[in-house]
Amino acid sequence: MPINITMPALSPTMEEGILAKWLVKEGDSVSAGDIIAEIETDKATMEVEAVDEGVIGKILVAGGTEGVKVNAVIAVLLEEGESASDIGKVSDISAAPPPQPSPSGGEGVAPANVAPAKEQNAPAPILTSVANTGERIFASPLARRIAKDANIDISAISGSGPKGRIIKADVEKAKIEGVPAKAPASKTVTIASGMSGEAVKALYEAGTYEERKNDGMRTVVAARLTEAKQTIPHFYLNIECNLDNLLKARAEINASAPKNKEGKPEFKLSVNDFIVKAWALALQKVPDGNATWAGDSILYHKASDVAVAVAVPGGLFTPVVRSAEKMSLRQISDAVRDYAMRAKSKKLAPHEYQGGSTAISNLGMFGIKQFSAVINPPHGTILAVGAGSEQVYADKGEMKIGVIMDVTLSCDHRSVDGALGALMLDAFKKMIENPVMMLA
């Protein structure tokens, strides 16, 4: 019988994704392991493999479709001897049940104790609320997208599809014959927390801003960090580190790097490489700080798995340097550089940016001297690193000038107490100011 090809879950947090493009077309023969499509998640672009051999009988979700739910059927694979007539009627491609009416008459979220409706033989229509009326209209996703792009009030269009559903042809006809444009949002708005997107837009004059739709990454970043600030009791510890010895050691190590065939150094350590190493060793010196909160328990990690924040357009990745305490400075440098390059092209695999117990966010290269970072669950801490700058400081009654770096440790108070966080920063400071200790 025909085999359903479904939208895969490429990470534990993935609920939906973008079917970026198909690499096959209907009628193509495929074998198990063949790459048939590319899926975009909030963090990466991944390839989808065929799980069996056969012929692509029908593609149900076009390339470029956004918001495809995990486990939704995206295509049908025909086995040997089967034809398109064996596919039968196609069920709704959405894996989630349609929105249920709320008590007020508008759309709402189905109660948790209500079982999803069984799949129907025909596609369920997309329901769209009509402002101020509580009325619902039936429209295909393509029709809604075309209407939005053309600034057409879709509620003013008569549908010619099944049960009055508005389809593409109806919107195209409305574009030619004319339909009243959407009325501008009211500008009389009360500012309050939890304002809707439309309410926020109404605060601004039309044409004075550019609206960009949030992609999957930005949506997930917003959700996770909102959750972090609302549920994790943050507290912050700050300390200054003298970089003079570290900068001297770095210069000597880089100067001694062997040259390749082109006469260029085979490696070049950055200050951040020393910071990752120092923090990994500090976690080993204070193992009780290498902890994450697990609800009814605290997990104390044996290895120093340090996530490093990498900025990319629209958000950031936090690839994890595993067992960084066992790695040399050069190995850390190579790993971070590789992660950063692949992160910017969204080629990291989920296991490479998930997990870890702590993270480092370094904005020193942007000239930021001091800041506090938000803990990224499930981590228990995050180290915010500022730029080193020349400062005057006192040393045994003498005034000296040195390069001072400001770091701030954000801690989850459920798993790391103040005194424990202070011990972690003290161990880190000693490593930074005496870098030879990292090589012992």
C-alpha cells in the first residue's frame, strides 16, 4: 500500500517547519537513503531522506510552504506495482486540529483534555476570524496569501470553492474587478503589557515602518528567552580580569605557529579561545557549579560542555564545545571556528547546538565593555564577556596601567547559589590572569 512521507521532527523542540524545496518530482523513482527534500527549522536547513524505495506518487505540500506541522503528510510514495489511483483521497496536511470556537464566539485553543478530531476524507478549510463580527470565513492558504499581498479584504470576497471556500481564482477575480481595501487599524490604542501585534502596529502612522515577518528562528528565540526570564530566577555576579599575561602568552603562541605551504600560520588563537578554556577548567575546579536544574533534582555534569553564542542574521546559535576541559587551545579554536562558519550557513546538526550546562556570550569584539546575558535553558549559567581596555589600577600601593576585561556571570539561583557563583568566577579569573595554568 502507498507509504506516507511525513514532516520529520528534526529537534525535540520542533513543532513546525518550512518545506524549503523538493529535490524530486512526481513520478521520480527513489531508493532508501536518497535525498528527496530540504527542510528549514528554526535553527538549520536539513536534508530529508527516503525511508524506502518506490515512486513519488503525489506531492501534497509544495516547496516553499511555511508552517508545516511535524508528522503532517507531505508526499505519498508508491511501492512496486502501485499507481496513483491507489492513493485514494488525501487527508488534511495539517497535523494539528483546526481551531475551536472559544466561548466568546471567536477562535481559541482547543482544551487540553479534548481529543483531536479524526482525519476527514477531504481537506479541512482554513478558518480565519473576521474582526468585530465573530464570523468565520473559509479560505485556502494560497488565497489568503494573495489577498494579503494585494491588500484585499478577504471577507468581502464570495467563494466559489466547496462550501463557499475562497480559492485563488476568487482572489484573482477580485483584484481585477475591485474590492474595498482593508480599513487601516484604529490609532486610538491603550498601551498595556501583552498588546497584540495589531495593537502595536496601530501605535504607528502607516508607512513609517517596515514590517518583516518573524522566521522560525526568531520565533523560537523569543519564546525560549521569554520563558527563561519568566521562570528562571536570575542573579548576576561581576568581576574584572587583567589580560596582560594572557595577551603576552597569546602573542608568543601565535608567533610560534608553524607555517603552511603558502607561508601563512596554520592557526591563530583568539582571546575567546582562552576564555572558553578558562571557563571549562573553572567548572572542573568548582564542579558543583557545573549544574542544571531538572525540576525535582539538580544535574551535576562531569564534563565541561560549553556552548558558545554565535550571532547569525535573525538570531543566534549556541553550538556546544564538548569536554572543552580536555581540549587544547588549538582544538578549541578549530572547533569554534568550524561551528561559527557552519552556523552562519545554517548547516549545524541539532546535536551540535543542543545540551551543555553553560554558555559564553562574548560581545567584546563589538566594543561592549559590560553586559548581562539571559540564561538559555536548560543551561544553569552564562558568562557575558566584555571588551578588554586599558585602565589604571592599583597594585600594592602603585598605580599601573593594564588591559582589564569585565565579565558578568548570570546564574540560575535554583541550582547555583551566590557563594558558589563567586567561587566559579574566582577560579576563572585565576586562569585568565595566569594562562600558564591552562597548559598544566
